[in-house]
Amino acid sequence: MKTATLIAFLLVVSISPTASAEVFKCQLASGKTVYQEQPCTLNTDKAVVKQAVVELEKPDPAKEAERERQFNEWKKGYETREAEERKAAQERQAEVERLERIEALNRNAIANQELADAVKDAGNRPNIINHNYQPYGYRPYRPYYPPRPVPHNPPPAPQRHYPPLSAR
């Protein structure tokens, strides 16, 4: 936006020449015409055949006002187009986001339907569970406890180490 305004300003400034500037038209011996701000000088390598002062038109206030009005119209139109483009971009982004949400909901619905079909199919199959299934190379952990020895004879009765009460 700033660059467009700057370009438009430079365009208006370059179109309307200043009244104080003088332009000299110099025609060289080679036939080339050169416009410059300084008077033509005689150089040894380039001989000047002719020199003339170009009279610049004085800026007309009515034309300047017309140019300013046209510039303001152009600027207003440019800002309007920019605002419309921003609004259109926002609408396109909103539409893309809406379509993405719809697509996500569709994927979710398909996944839920597949899950419901799998549950329904599982209800129709017999419930067979293989309790002996062990993945290759894995065994359940069962610690080894050696069997307890079974006593063959009862242990002897404990010995008394104190005298009976009657013997006292």
C-alpha cells in the first residue's frame, strides 16, 4: 500500500515540471540530440552543432487540480480493490477450513461405522479363546519350588529337662 502511494506520488511529481528549471537541447555533430540542464559546451571529442533552450510550460492550476482529482479517484479505487481482495481471501480461507472440518467429520463417521461393524461381527462369531496360546519364544514365569519332603516317621517327643513336681 505504501509503495503504491509512493509510486503514484512520484508519477504526479514527474508529470508536473517545475517552473524554475531550464532544459537545453543540444544537437551533436553525429546527429544525436541530447537534453541537459547545463548549457551546451564545446568538447574536442564531441562538437556541438546547435543549441536551443526548451521552454517549459507553466503548470495550469486547473490541470493540476484535475490530475489531483484523478489521483485521488485512483487511490480510492485501489484501496477499495485491496479491501475486496482481502475480504475474498478471508472468505476463501473460511471455506477451506469449513471443507476440512467436513472431511474430518466424514473420516470420523467412517471410522465409527467400521468399529460398529467390527463389534457386530464379533458378536456373531463364537467366543473361542485359546488359553494355551503363547507367542514364540515366550513362556510364562512360574518359579520353581522343589517338592516338600514327606516325613516317614514322626519326630521324637521333646525331652523334659526339669524334674517332675511330685519328686520335689
